[in-house]
Amino acid sequence: MVRKAQISDLTALFKLYNTLFQLMEKMEPNYMKTPEEEELFLISVLTEENNLIAFVYEEHENILGFVIANLRDSPEYSNYIPQKAVYLVDIVVDENSRDQGIGKALIDRVKEWGTENAVDYFELTVLSANQAAIRLYEREGLIPFSVNMRMKMK
């Protein structure tokens, strides 16, 4: 079942979040690292600051995954058409619970939340090395919009 996350979920979310950071660090060791402390950020999400929200996937009182999203407006430049988007900040599913539709259920809930808030787009950023996530997002109808490129200088 997908439901809105609550402060009482903080410990479970923190544990899952660390697995996401560890995965990102493995994929991009020259760019990403596991942070020391993300509890304050998670509290801001759980208290819905800055248009942030979190949903959890819970089964038998165990949280198997969560997603963080927020509402964003397009940049206020004259060449941008004013738009409102729901942005998927982070999504993580417990390693032992993957490939069971949990990620899809969480994404569907974010899409619903976007519809409830009259957004024009659903957006996210994903590491190019995270091919499993890219496949999931493509199955959900997302397509590439822009590409970030970089080059290591040292």
C-alpha cells in the first residue's frame, strides 16, 4: 500500500536512503559520496517544507520503499513558457523487494499528486549509469529532455 510518509517513518526512511546513497557512490565514485547526515532534509520533507512530499510503500507494517517529490515552477526567464512540474527528487526500494512493482506504485502516486496539483510535467534526473532506473522511467513514459555532460579535469 502506498501512503503519505509520516514523522514516525523517519528511521526506516533514513535506512533506505543510505542504501540509495551507497548505490549512487558505487555508480559515480568520483562524483558522489554517502552523506554523513540527511536527517534534517528528511524532516523537512516529512513536514512538507518547500513543496516537498514523501510517499512510502508499506507492506505488513514494513516500509519497502519511498519516493520524495516536489512541485517546481519553470525558471522565470522570458524564453521559458511558464510551466508547473512535479519533480521526483529520490526514489528507493529495498534491495530484496525490487522487481515487484513497488517503484511503479510509488511513481504512480507521484503522478497522482502532480495531477492533484495541476502540473504540466513530471520530471526527474537520473544517473546515466543507473540503467535499471532508466528502464523503469522509460516504461513509465518518461523520455530524455536534456543531457548533462561533464569531464573530469584532475
